[in-house]
Amino acid sequence: MTYKALYLSPMIPSFNLSETSGFFKDILNFSPVIENEAYIICQKDNLNIHILPAGNDIGQMEFYLEVDNVDDLWYSIKDKLSGLKFKEPFNQGYGMREIHICIPHTNTLLFIGQRLS
């Protein structure tokens, strides 16, 4: 079977959909595509994030957002992360510079990275 994969969109279970979507909209500049009390899709460039209500027990999720300039992004968002768990930009041994942020009202860790030259 041959096909062209167009996008891969993470689906994040949240205990508070509006707060979680606010993180993507207010901090990372995603725009809502669909937004109601049961389901939210936010988009930036060609990326989509689906946010849905969480059940009682959800396992930890992690996903990676690769960007072109992690330090510029850091300076534009660092003052908006009050109350969130995060790691400031640092270099990884595998050749990436990364920021780590726990997405609010989820059990999800967001890695934001850029390849080191």
C-alpha cells in the first residue's frame, strides 16, 4: 500500500479543556479551529493539536515540537509560564537544544527543540 501521509496530530486528554487550549493559544500562538465544551482543535502553521476530555486515569504523554529558533521562542514565552513546571533551554547530548513544559491540566510533557549546529 502506498499513500502520502499529510499530518500527524496529537490528541491530548485534559481535565480542563479551556485552560489547556489557553496554553496553546496564549503562549504558543495557536489558533482555534474547532472549540466547544467537548472538543477543541488548535492550529499553528501546518500543525494541529486536538484537546479532548480526560477520563479518570490517563497515562503520561509526551510529544516533541521542533522549531527553528528555540531561544527566541523562550524569550517570548518565559514570562507567560508562571505556575507551570518547565525547564529553561538547555543542550542535550543528542544534538538538540530544548525547553520542557508540562502542559496545564494534562499529564503531558511538551518538548520544544532545535537542532544544534
